Amino acid sequence: MPPTPQLNTNALQVMAVMYHDPNGQHYALSLSQATHLRNGTLFPILDKLEDMRLIEAEWEEKNPHGRRARRFYRLTAEGIQRFEDARAKLFTPPGGHLTHG
């Protein structure tokens, strides 16, 4: 079995936005504004996360304002688990427990 691809800081940032607002309508512009990532960085991350099945996307059904349809993104169950695992790994000190000074 091949090793699981690592998630970089930018990917974790995008996932964090979705994780902390699971019912939100996350589309490229809103994710860019929340993370301060430009489209040239954001879209490859979204493509990679979707290829890894950590997020899923769907197009807006109808557009009442005549603008282009937006693509909404959300974490999958696997994406939630991977984000929680990565977050725990980032904030767990060596030895696995926190100590008070």
C-alpha cells in the first residue's frame, strides 16, 4: 500500500475553514478571502484535495443573479478524519502529553 500523501500548511488552512463551518457554502472566492490564498495557489489545492477524496464539490443549482454558477466544496468524512489527525499531530508535543511549567 503506498504511503498517504502529506498535506501542506495551505491545504490544512483550506480544510480548517471547511471544518470550522461544516454547513457553510464554501466556494473559491470565500475560501480565498478566508485563507488569503490566491487562485493560482488555491485551485491546485482544491483539485488535489478532491483527487484525494478529502473534499467533494458540486455546482450551484441555479443562479438567481445572472452570475456564473459557483462550485461549492465541503469536507468528506475521510477529510474530516485526516484534518483531525493532522491537527492532533501538529499540536501534540513529543511524548504525547502536555506538561504545565
